[in-house]
Amino acid sequence: MIRVEDLTIGYGSTALQENLSFDVPAGDIFVVLGGSGAGKSTLLRHLIGLERPMSGAIEIEGLGDPRLAQGAPHFGVLFQSGALFGSMTLAQNVALPLERWTDLDAQTIDTIVRWKLRLVGLDGFENHMPSELSGGMRKRAGIARALSYESKLLFLDEPSAGLDPVTAVELDDVIMTLNESLGLTIVVVTHELASLFKIGKNCILLDREARGIIARGDPRELRDDTTDDRVRSFFNRLSSVGA
């Protein structure tokens, strides 16, 4: 679904990560990890085409370079805050991509919106304002909007950030259900180990000092079998690893 080759990212003349190469298989839940300042969210911004790499290439299946994408969205994105429009109901928020990029009539859009909200457990909340919802519900509404255009690729930036443990577990369940029932490829940026071990199928660990990937693979195997002290410390929280 995604191929990254020799990617160097940063701002100005300062590189945060250098020569990154990895693949995201279709249907995967792929997690990008790293300590504070390692460049996780910066990498995400490059993957969705918001930033120009210093060097290297990113290719998304069926799209190519995400910076060159034209027309309707080829993937959905959930930003950390949910990024809902506060003056609009949940239904109006979720309907936006459909109104912008399709010629569907209002009744069909309404049916799709209700279905997408049902997928994330928000059936019956169509007419609620974002301010009337909990943080976890706003995140789920953001996911529903990201999925409204039938994308098979979803990017999630720190989905559990700011949520209590119970709500975070509920959101993890939603992510896993969407992956399994819809066959979505999901790329998650997070530092939450509980979420990682529950939902992650593959991961990469970015290191700020090394400016590169210091571990990749199944997070449970990395936690249990690594011989790298930096990786062991991160997965077992023995030190802050760059925080």
C-alpha cells in the first residue's frame, strides 16, 4: 500500500530522520513509534503529502507521490484533536467530503453518513455538536469523517492522546474492527504502548539521536526478543528514550 525509499525529512537544513526505507502492506495496522522529538508526526505529514522531503521518495498504491494527488481524497486522516468543525453537527462534519467530491443527492449522503457514524459506535448522535461529546467520541467522529469517501487507507495521528485508559481501549476496538471488517490499511502514529501491543501488526521505531529506524517488525516480538538496549528500554519503559 505504501513504499518509502531513502527518505530524509526535516525542516530547513535540519534533518530529523535520514534514509528511511520501509513498506506498509495492504490490510496492515502499521504503527510509527518514537520518543518525543523523533519526528513521528513529521513523518506522517510527509506520508500524507503536506511536506516536501529533503530527499527520497514516497509512493502510495494507486496514487504515487501523495504531494501530487489531484481531485478527490485517496485516503482519510484523523488529526490529534479530531479537527471537527465546532459550528457543525456530526452529520454535517461527516458529510463534508461527500458534498465536496461527489454528485450524490442529499438523501444518499444522509444514508452514508448514518452508516459511517454507526461503524464507529455513534449511531443516534448525528445532530449533536462536537462540544456536546467526550474526547473519545470526537475522535471516533473524526474517523467517521475520514472514512466517508470510501478510502481504503487511513492515517491516525496519536488517536489515544488525551484519553482515559477505558476510552482508549474502546477506540482501539473501533480501529481493529474497521481493519478487520473493511480491510482498511491503517497507519498509526502513537507512543502509547498499550495501544501498540493491542492493535499493531507491524511497526517501526524512530530514534532521535540515530536519526533513523532502530527497530522494525511485530511489536510483541521486538519487546520480547530484542538485543538492542535502546529498543528494550522503549518497549519496556525502562527509560524515557528521548522524551
